[in-house]
Amino acid sequence: MKTLKPLPLFAILLLTGPGLTQADTAADEDPRQALFRERREIEHISHHERIRILQQADACIAQAENRRAYRQCEQQEQAARKALRQRLRPRLQALRERVRALRAERRARSGQPTG
């Protein structure tokens, strides 16, 4: 059986360095890129959920045997879309506020009037 030799400190730092560098980079990241990633994530969730809602509605409509059942499928679809909007609204509002704050900060740094 092979025995492991202790690694010098600099070797350990070299091995763990990329992880530390990524954490430091995240803190120094361009705020616009972070905002873009957040918006992309929200849109990804929205698209995935809307597809799911449409698939459920399609299955419901396919099984509907009369106008009343069909109408119930439509109402369920509408309620699901509304629930999705309500669930995502706080994240979208927070994102918009962060965008406004970033724009105001950039205007203040450039000396442009706010408004």
C-alpha cells in the first residue's frame, strides 16, 4: 500500500485556488451580468411553467366530453397562469428595483441628473 506524503502549503493553495478565485470573482462581478443572469433564470422558470400549464390544459381539453368540462379546463389554465404570474412577480419587482438602482448609481457617477 502506498503512503501519502503531506503536501506543502503552497500545493494545497494551488489545488484550492480556483475555488477561492471564483468566490472572489463573484463578489467583484459586473452587476449588469448578475442582473442578466437573474432575469434569464426568471424567464427560464416562466417558460418551463407555462409549457407545463399548456400541457396540462391540453390533456384536460382532450378528455373534456362537453362544453362545461371544456370551460372548466380553460378556467384551470387561466388560474394556473395567474398563480404563476403572482409567484414570479416579487422576483421581477426586486429585479426591476435593482436595475433602477444600478442606473441611478451610474448616472450619479457620471454626473448626469436623475429623473
